[in-house]
Amino acid sequence: ARGIFRAAKRLRAAVIFELAKSESDLKGGYTGLTPSDFSNAVRSFAKDVGFAEWALHADHITVKKGTEDEIKEVKSLIEAQIAAGYTSFAIDASFLFDLNEPTVLGQLQRNIDVTTELANFIKELMAEREFGLEVEVGEIGKKDKDGLVLTTVAEATTFIDELHKREVFPNVLAIANGSTHGNIYDEHGNIIEQVSINIERTVEIAKAIDPFKVRVAQHGITGTPLKFINTKFPKGLILKGNVGTFWQNLAWEVFEIFEPELYDDIWNWTLSEYRDEAAKKGITKNDEIFGKYSKYAIKEFKDRIYNVSEETKEALEAKAYADAMMFFKAFGAVGTADKVKEYVYAQ
């Protein structure tokens, strides 16, 4: 975090720190961090570095079934996030896509209803304070002839239009455009670049929702080459890019050299705990098992991870600083902190 903040300060790049519901729930998720744990840590680094143009974001507040109990649990998490100082929220009810309905509106209705309910809940708790809102529309369970899941322009515009009718005004829309979360591998278990993002569809959707003053949130760019981001991403249309697993990979790379005993223990634990589960999904290569499941070792080895040597911490910070500089530059984020500053002062 310190390295990323230093890079943001150096390039005057606005930056968002986020944890998803699965990563940071009321019990700590698979990172072992509660919303307040994460908030306190990030705030301390921001203060140390002296950088103010950043936000704390609750990513993937996911609703998969839409039951009363699930929504109640999600609302409890949102309460904890707001109490911890989160000011940006991503409601993900895209799993509630109904393939049995014949119309686009019918297919999206449950997503619209749940997103509206949660957005209004956040609005009430924030009590007139501004907050960022991300929503998501995808075609869960729906694939085309190439096996890809792509959001259509009609789905995106219908979704946003219906939310506006309910006085819910998102800032960004996450779409299904061919990207995949986390590390991805070929059929031989070799890690591959994330270049499956359908730029043409992304631009079509971005231009269609621009009249609503909504832009695209690009998920799943761990493994996307910086050259691809720099030259292919439509600047100004994709407002936010999610880079998550990349930072985990960075930590494992540093640990392998500076904390080999800890790295070996994490490696062996991951393979021991998840080999059978991975095999059920056809994953048999050790590197792929580790790449897909090592995130669950973070909580298991939390005390050791947060007590590595000062030398290791310096290496982590230096590598994070360099890579964050590259990401900010490629994404077109240089100078955006000044825009944030101007906006804040204008209020």
C-alpha cells in the first residue's frame, strides 16, 4: 500500500483501494481483514505518505440468490463498511440475471430491484454525504458460440435507464466484456496474458451509457499487458480499472526470494488443501493450483505475512511503487488527483 501511495503521489494519480465482500466480510473474509482493519491500515499509509486524493471502495458487494437472509447479511456488511469510512460501493447483483424471461427488462428485473434496494440503503446511511456507486450487469449463465459472456448494449442502457427512473444514479458500470478475474491459464496449465477483453463491445457500451453520465469499470486486468492497456483501452470511456490478483502475485514473487521458508509453507499448504477441489475442476498443474487457490492462504498465514522482515517490506514497497507507476501511466491516470482536488474544493 505504501508503494502504491508513493507512486500515486509522484504522478498525481487518483487511486482507489478496495476489497471485495469475499475478501473482507464481517469475519475477515479470506484475507483475514475486516472492513475496519483494511480502512485503518490504508489510512495510516496515506497519512504517512501525505497523499489525500484516494478513496476506500467496497468492491463486489455480491448478491447471488437474492434471498431475504442474504440481503440482510449484505446490509450488515455495508453498515460496517460505512462505519469504517468507505465512501464508494460496488453493488453486484448480476447473478440474478433471469434467462427464462423473454425481454431484456424481464431478464434484468431482479438485478434492478436488488441494486435499487441496496443503493437506497447506502444513500440513507450516508445521510446526504456523497459516495461513489458502481453497479454491474452481465449475462450470468449465458454464452455465445465462442463461449464468451458479453453484456449487450441493450442490457447496459436498459439497466441504467431503469435505475435512473428509480433515482439511483451510478457513476460506473461493470460489464461482462471478455475479461476474467484472477490468473488465467491455458489447457496445459501455463499462465497466459489477459487479452480477451472485447474492446469493440466495450466502446459501444461506453458510448451508449455516456448520455447517462456513466462510464465503464473494467474488471479483471491482472495479467493484461501494459501495452494493451496503454494503446487499446479507450481513455475517458473506461474510468476505473480493477487490478487485484496482480498485487498478490507481486507479494508471492518477493516472498519467494526474501522469505523462502514462508513461501514454501504457503505453497505446500495451498497444494495440500486445494488439490482435490482443483482436480474436480480439471486443474492438475501445481502452478495453476497455486495461482488459483493461494489467496486462501493469506488468512491462514496472516501473522507471518504481516511480520516479515524489514528488508522484505522494503522490497515489497519498491516493487509496488515501480509497478504502480507503470499502471498509472498506462491507464492514463497521471494528473487525475488534481481533478479530484479541484472537485473537492469546489464543493
